[in-house]
Amino acid sequence: MEGHDPGGSVALAWPAPQPLPPALPVPSQPAVWHGIGTVALVVAVALAFADASIVVLALPDIYTELDTTIVGVSWVITAYALVVGVGALLLAPLARKVHPTLLVGLGLALFAAASVGAGLAGSASALLLARCVQGAGAAMLLGASLPVLSALRGSRAAGMRLWAAAGIAGAVVGPALGGLLTQLLDWRAIFLVQAPVAALALVVAFRPPRVEPAVTTASSRVTGRVVAADLALACVGAASVGALFLGVLLIVEV
């Protein structure tokens, strides 16, 4: 566009610059990842609880294939429950100092690797070792998953409800799921199926918001005691079911 100044020279008039449209907000954590992370973590927690009793109906097959004793096969349940119970108590102080997300990731990695080891075990000793490692991973997962779930759901109460619901569901479904896999496939499938589930949860474990180490308060101490009590109750329940089933197995063998 042209214009004339008073001296007779020609001046160019450029159009005024238009303002840029406002930038769209870029969410740091898309809502879809919150949903995926929540579901994956809930399934992993349920699986860790289920593992306390998931092998109950597979004990006769393990007993026969690995050529072990009644006492030896009983440790398939006891070893896992014992390591989870003791490990959760020992890891409680650590969970208040280390980022919970890191503990969840490490626990899932151990759980997945040990599940593969248990599924490929060629002896009772190898199976028991894998179950101990699996229990250590489950202890890390169960102890540190509560603050992560609380961050995902927006409150400690909501995270606690989700964690408890996953634990109850896992404890209830565990024996039936193990029996179904044993009947349709093999007792080794119980462990081999768990590995990809834990691996998938591991992939999304680091997507949730960064959770800082919890400050020790009366509320957090009470929550820690509730978690420890729930884990202890689950371990005792699994041990009781296993002992009852082993008693029946022993009577049949005699």
C-alpha cells in the first residue's frame, strides 16, 4: 500500500502485524495416561495379592512333576507369603525416603523376572528361589503403590479405597484363576502369564506424576500400619488355605 509525504516522496505503508493466536496448553501428563497407569497399577496390585494363593490348586501337579515332598511343596506358598509380609515391614521406612514410583518400578521388574523364573523352574529349589524373589518384588510393589495411586486419584482416601479393592479382588480371584490356568494349560502358565502383565505395568509405571517421598505424619503412620495389617492378613489367609489344601493332599497320599 502506497502513500505520499508532504515533500512529494513516495512512502510504503505496511499493514499492521496481526497478533498470534494464543498457544494451546500442552498437558504435562495426558489424562489418558492417568487412566492407563491407574488400571495397570491396580491390576498389578491385585496380581500381587492373588499370588499368595494362586498356586493352591496347582500344588498336586507341582508335587508330582518336581518330585518333591509335601513339606517342600508347601513352601511354594509359604515362601512367597513370608517374604511379602517381612519385606513390607522392612521396606516401610524406606518407602518414606525414596520416590514411590521408583520402588514400584523396581518391584514390578523383580516380579516379572521372577515369574519367568518360576514358570521355567526345573526343580523345587529353583521354584522356591523364584518365589522368594517374586515375594520381594511384590513387597516393594504393594508397599509403594499406595502413594502412587493416591497421586493418580487425587487424594489419599481414593487411593486407599482403590488399593484395598484391588487387594480383595486379587485374594478372592487368585485360587480360581490358578486352577483354571492349571486345568486349561499347565501349572507353569500361572507364572508365565503374570510376566507380561507385570511388564506392561512397568512400562506405564513411570508415566504417573512424580511422587515425592512422603513426610512422616500421624496420618501416614496410620496408613502404613493399615497397609501392613492388610498384607499380614492376606498372607495369613493364603497360608491357611494352603495348609488346609495340603492337609487334604497328605490324606490322599496316605
